[in-house]
Amino acid sequence: MLADSALAFLHRLLDSPGPSGFESLPARVWRQEASAFATVTADVAGNSIAVVNADAPVMIMLAGHIDEIGVIVTWIDDEGFAFIAPIGGWDPQVLVGQRIRFIGRDGDVFGVVGRKPIHLIKADARDKATKFEDLWVDIGATSRLDAASRLAVGDAGVIDSRLVELPNGRIVSRAIDDRIGAFIVLEALRRYAARPGQAAVAAVATTQEEIGYHGGGALIAASRVGPHMAIAVDVTHATDHPTAEKKEGGDHRLGGGPVIARGSVISPVVYRLLSGTATRLGIPWTVQAAGRGTSTDADCIHLAREGIATALVSIPNRYMHSPGEMVDLEDVDRAADLIAETCRSVSADTDFTDR
């Protein structure tokens, strides 16, 4: 079970706005927490790195990306309305009527997403999907000059929704993808530090994953840390809700335990370490097949340097890329235990080549 202090940290982390390229606020929260038990550094890409047992002969990197999807101001018109473009992958329908929290130069700037009211949309257009160019953000300004006193082109924002605790250990937040992964890698490091094994372990809160077709912060961090083994931690689509198709995504339920990927970019050695540890500890888990890429940090980490033995652990997540992403805290707790114990099973004698 997560400690009260860990839950308080999770609240601070998930509520801090930090879309891709603008991760400074949640990164500071993460580094402050990590500094209580690890050696902490940061890099020019915005990655935050916490290391324990640094002098050990083998290095493990745990990566969870700290960025979230968001929006960026592209134009402010003469009346003071702000127009926006996406940071990361959005369904624009989700944004209609939402409140936006911009990271302004002098602090938060709040606004509401507007579009033409349904009453004024012609009948033949009502069933068409809303596009980004149909939307604007009203920050209450009366002119461009008024708006510009608070907001500028290039300012980033997120949906203004905060963490909510639901019954049965479930939480809802806009930033679970994948700040929950950044939380898990640090919680796993905390547990490993309490009873370290024979490996050095670096937890990394990586940046720019949501726009990371080029590798994002994870590729830079992997090159810097130089691990022999890596575990990326992300979310995956839960398939325990109406309309979910298990034949396509597998059977991954909230409360069903962490999901361990198996497939083309995943090291069979690290997969066996994780699955064997889960079985030994009695942790429930499911397998997710990844015939090509995983669309996570694992895709770039395994190609870094001379090649890194990489695995992926995911948390079932409902309603991804929405203001109401939902996970079960028991899955989070189990994932931290699984990863910490897997790290303890690694030594200088571990052969990461599948012979």
C-alpha cells in the first residue's frame, strides 16, 4: 500500500502543469522528492535523474516520462481571443467547453475553450468532428493588448482539472499518461534504496515523450546514464470498459496488476526477469504483445549506445488523453514492488544477451 507521504507527492506531481517541452514545474516537484534518498541531477533536455548505489558494477535505468499532452498559443486576435495548436495527440472533441490553465510568464492564466454554439451550427454540420481550427480560448480579455499583458504566443497550457480520488483505490487525473510512470520509477527507486541489491539504479523522469518521434528525452538520458538494462514504465489502454476489444488489446483490467510487454523491441532476458519476479512475489500481471514498436520510451532506449536490454511495464489506464484518465493505485503499488525486486535480482554476472 502506498504511504500517505507518497500519495501526497503523487497529488503534487499530477496537479503540476507540464506539457511536452514545458515540464519544469512537475520536474522540480519530482527532484525535490527524489533528493531525500538519492543523488539528483538534471540535463539540458529537462530530464531529471536520481541515482542510488552509484558505485555498483552494473547500471539499471528506470524511465517514466513526466510530460503530458497540452496546447500552445499560436495567435491572439484583435478582440483578445487566443487560438491554440496541440502539443501531443489530442481528440479535439475532448477540448470543447473545457477550462484551460496556461503557464504564463507571471503565473497561471485561465481561460475557457469556445466554439460556435450548437444552436448556430447548421444541421448538416452537427455530426462532423470538431477541428482545432474551430476552437479558441477566451481568457476574459477585451483586446489583444489586454490579453498580451497576461498571455503570449508560445505559452503552453493544459486542461484545468485536478486529481480526484474515487472509491476502490481509483484516481482520476488529466496527467496520468505518463506522470504515473514518473511516480512509479521514483517509488521503485525509494523501495530499492531501502534494501539495495548489487546494481546501481537510476530513475529518470524523461521529457518530450508525447512528441518524441525523434526519441525525446529518453534517448538523451539513456546515452548519458549508460545503463546495461532499462525498464520503461508507461500506461496502456485498459480493456475492462464498454466497447473495449480484447482481441486487439488483450485483457488488462484496473486492479489486475501491471502489464508486462513482450515483443520485438523487448529484451527476452529482462522480460523473463520481470515475469519471473512477478510470479515469485505472487503479483498478478498480464502480457501485452508488441509485434512492432510500443509507442513508449522503450522504443528509443533499446537503440541507444551499443544497444540496451529494455523492457516495458505498463499500468492499465481508462480514458487515455482526456481530463479523466483513471488508474487503480493497487496496480501502481504492485508495479513499484515488482520493479524494485527485479532490480535486486540483477548483478554483475547477469547476462543480458539471449543466448
